[in-house]
Amino acid sequence: MDSFERVFSSFKNKYVDHPPIFPHIGDHAGIINGLTYDIMYKDSKKASNAHIQTQNLYKYDFIEIQVEPSFSVAEACGAKVKYPRNKNPWIEKHIINEERDLENLEVPDFMETQSTRVMIEGTRFLAEESKVPVVAFMTGPLTFGLQLMPYKQLLIRLKKNPNFVHKLISISVRLIKEYIKTLKEAGAQILTLCEHDAQMIPPKLFSEYCLDYLPDIFKIYKYNILHLCGKIFHHILSNVYQLETIDGLHVLNIGPYIDIRMIKKVLDNKIGIAGNIDHVKLLPSGSIEQIKRAVHDAIEASGGDYRFIVAPGCEITADTPKENIKAFVNAVKTT
């Protein structure tokens, strides 16, 4: 099978020759091809070529222009973002500090901001040139809300002014939808929505400030992956029925804190699982044998579910050795 056949058969829960491999490679592609971090957000041709070369090197099954694009989306909306040469970008000035700031927040033209233009043009290039399906990445409504407004202020308002937070989340959803539509028009075929910060709120609020908003977002792409970072087992357990019934949700991407067998049992096999390889310690620092064993254990834990996707818990770090990523990919193919 080629990657297109393997990935879309997996989404349909049909036979695959081996689980699809989704390594979440972003800035790593630039670093191993001699680019600085900032170039991945400033030059679509160089960034795209770096991703093509990296996929050709490792031979995984999905490709994306960037795993962390939401800083750029926030920048397009008016935030000030720092793009250093030697590390990941960060937001220096948020656009929402007072409640009245929401009144001025509108959907921008994403082609007018360099960083989001790179994401769109890069996605178009990948769709034209790559030999694997192209993924659109974006943060979910809660996490993106926490990039539009300083963490502390928003978390305080979760308790003191929930109506304001819902208004912010609703605006976040509108911005997310318009951005991912531009990526779809550029050629992306799959959406990965990343709720990195769901673990920062209690499980009972996860439904209200995240899950309730997902069906509207998941209408845009035929295939959708929800990526949840960190220690979020109780978030899933507390909201299992809602997760099982979200229209358009095909796969839940989990990290190493979540046991695959347990989560499959909790979800009653109603959603596909991607994961759960440790990207913090194992992939950057583990031995080839340790990585191979972890991948084989994850596949065995999946119980032969065709929907299972081998993936790390989050983005593979830029400094992860090439040999370790090759071991990660090859372990899937030699199970």
C-alpha cells in the first residue's frame, strides 16, 4: 500500500498493511536541513522543501507545513510574535487584554501576514509535490483562546466571568474555521486539532469550553484528529459519551501518560487512537531497542485495530537524532 491508501483505509477502519505513521514533524524538518527556526515561518519554499526532503528521508505517512501554526494565526489577528533564529516562536504581546478588545477582533486576510502566508503557500506546495496526505494543523478553541489572551487573565475569567470566556471561545472558533478553510483550499486533506492546554482546566470544564465547540469545526474536513497533550485521562473519562458522539471525530491522539488498552476500553472502540510514543525522553534520548520496543508495544496494545496510528505524544523535537526517528518509523514496518 502507498501512504494514501494506508491512511484513508485506516480512517475507514479497513485493512492496512501496517499502521500509518504520523510523527508530528515541524521545526525538526528545518533544523536537519540547515535552516534556522525563523525561516520555517518566513520562507514557504525553503520550509516546504525541508519537509519534502525530511519525509523522503524517514518515509512516514503524513506531511504538514508546521505543527505549531497558531502563533502565526494569532499574529495575523494582531498579536506580536517573536521569531528567533535558535528556538521556537512565542507571543510577546496578546491582542485581548480587556473585554472590550473582543469588539475589535475580526477575521483577517491570512495572506497579508507573512507567517500565515507561509503556512498557506507551503501547504499548497506540499499538496502538489508530496507523495503522502497533507495535514492541516491548528490549535483547538480553548488553546487558541489562551494564545489570544494571557493565560492568567483568561484562567481567572473562567471562574469570574464565564460568559466572557464563551464569547472569546466563540470568536476563536470563527478564526480557526476560516484559517483551516484556507489550508483546505490549498490542498490539505486531514485536520489535526490540538488542544495542548486542556490539561490546565478541570475535566468538568473540558466539555463546556472545548468539546461543545468541536462539531462546528469538524464539519470542514472529512477526516479529523483531536490531539490531547499531557495527563488528560480523567478529562476523557469524564466526557467519554460526548467524545464518542462528536460528528466528524475519527481519531484521538494521546501521549505516553495514557495507556492504549485502557483508553480503547473506556471509549468502547468507538474512536480510533493515535499514539502514544514518548516524544520528551524516549525519542530524543532512548536507545534504538527501547524505541523499537515502545512502538511494538503500542501496536500490540492496539489489538489489531486498523484505525490505530503510530504517533508521538506531541511534536518530535528539533534535536531528536535522525537515527532515533528512523528507528521509530522502521519499527512500525518490521512489526
